[in-house]
Amino acid sequence: MGRWAVVKSMRKVKVFEKSDERILGDGDFVKHVLSVAEERMERIDLLRSKGYNLEKIVQRVCSVMELEPSEILKPGKTRSRVTARSLLCFWAVREPGISMTELSRRLNLSLTGVSLSVSRGEKIAESNGFKLLD
């Protein structure tokens, strides 16, 4: 809104903006950010209530990529394994909010490797029309 004097003068005339000390921006921007965050939390709750943990996501990736879980979870850089692991990282991090640290341990990847896999997995999902939930 500008300087503190502007904020004080707006308060005097009873003009209030939606605000949150964690978010910098005008009232409309704050509302948008909070709305997106609420939608994300609702999606996470839905997935967790349906049992979407790492193992269930591995099963979903297996069905989409026509691989066995052991193929996805073991190390290696074959194209099909990298593609499947990337999709797994994307869905696990972006959907039910599984931490990259947990994925790093389970897949024996660095945090940077997991982060790159998330980005790669997003492109794979978009270009192939893959969805975690049918």
C-alpha cells in the first residue's frame, strides 16, 4: 500500500485490506495466495485420506509406466527408470507433500537430484497427460 502514513490514514477512514504478515502484497494478492494455500491443503488432506503415501504412489507410477516396484526403487540410469523415478518424485512432493529428504533417503538420491527429478517429472506428467488420481 505504500508508506506507513498511507496505511495509518486508510485505517482512520476505516479502509482495511486483507493482510498477513507472512505475505508481502496488496489485499487481492494476499487473498489469492491464501486461497491457493487452502486449496493445496485440501488436496493434501484428500490424498492422505485415500491412503496416498510413498508406497501407493510407487504403485501408481508402476501402473502408468508398466514397471515393477523393484525397478523404480533400485538405482540406475536407464531411461525408463529415470522417467519413472522422476514421475514418482513429482507426484510425491507436489501432491501429498512427501518431503524431498524422505525421497532422497528412499531413492538414494541427493536433494538436488530429487529436486531435478521433480521438475523433470512435472514435464513428463504434463506432456503425457498422467494424473495421480484417475
